Amino acid sequence: MHRKDPPLLTTDDGLTFRRMPPEADAIYLVGEYRFDDIQKDDLVIDIGANVGGFCIRAARRSDHVLAVEPVLAEALRENIAINRLNVTVVEGALGTGECTRITWGGRTVCLTTRPLSDYISMAGGCDFLKCDCEGAEWTIQPSDLDGVRRIEMELHAPPIGGPVNRALLDYIGRHYEFEIDRTPISGTQGVMGILHATRKTGRRRLTPGHRHA
């Protein structure tokens, strides 16, 4: 008996994804995020990559994309291969090094989280950060953003994540031109909005080079 291949879907912009079951909460489109200014040599990190809606599109623009995903990494890798693009996948989650249980789409995984600085080290730096991690964004240390030119980040309010990291918001307010879109497409409970931020002083890279670890 031959195994039946999973069904595929193709988006309007020409990407192909493995169609996930409805309960998987797969995200194929990322209309709320802005990424037209990703440059060819940018080091891009996608925290909370899901099935690749953002990181695969980013890989059309940059050769250096690192995607972090705790639950749907298998489907993510498959989608990257289907689209023949170069993305490094890390099965992980953002945090402070604690062991945690993450449930998404009816599946639960247990893993040890890592701070943003660890993922930046893996990527060799970070110019463009996209972050959608259900409240774990508040664990980011302001100093971790010193080399980041652009941020696209979903912000959450308690009880989803939190408490809000005021030091992080203050740092972004001082160093970035930004706006917060208060009506994100997802409409998820607890979402404050989508942060779009560009560093005021231009491009700074935390770590030289373009190689992923």
C-alpha cells in the first residue's frame, strides 16, 4: 500500500505549503508583518516560525535566515524543502533558560528555552528580528537588540505571557522609530498589537560575519 502524500496549498505569491489539519493552527500568510526592506546580506531571525509563513518569504530576499520553532519544526522543514529555499531551523523557544511545556494545535512539547542572545550567536548576528512567541517576547533583554536594525514583533498582554517588560519598551522607544498596529490580522485574545520598529541610528551589527553556527 502506497503512503498518500500530504495535500499542498499554494499562496497567491507563489509559495507552496503542506496543508496542515485544522487543529494545527498553521499560519501560511503573514500580512501583518512588513518585510519588503529585508536586504540580501541581512541576518534574519524568525522566533516562532510556525510552518514558515514569514521565514520562507524572508529567504526569498536574504541568504541568511534562522527560524526558531518549538512544535511544528517537521512541517516547517518540509515547507522549506518544497520551496527550495535556504533556512536554518532550530527546534526551540524564546525564554530565560527554563524548562517549559508548550502546547500548540493540540500537541505539547517540553523543552528548555533559550534567550535571544543565544539565537543571535547561532545566526552570527541579527539585522532583522521577527518575533511571534505568545508572550515570551517580554523575556528579551534590551541589550540583545543592540545589533538589530529592524523589528517586527507581536506584543501580548497578560494572561498571555507577561508581565510587560517596561525596560524593553523604554529601550525601543529611545532607539527606534516605531508604530504599533492595534488591529493585527490574527485577532488572537491577548494581542496588544504588532510592533514595526526601525533603528534610528541606522544599521549596527552585533557580531561580524554572515555564517550560521
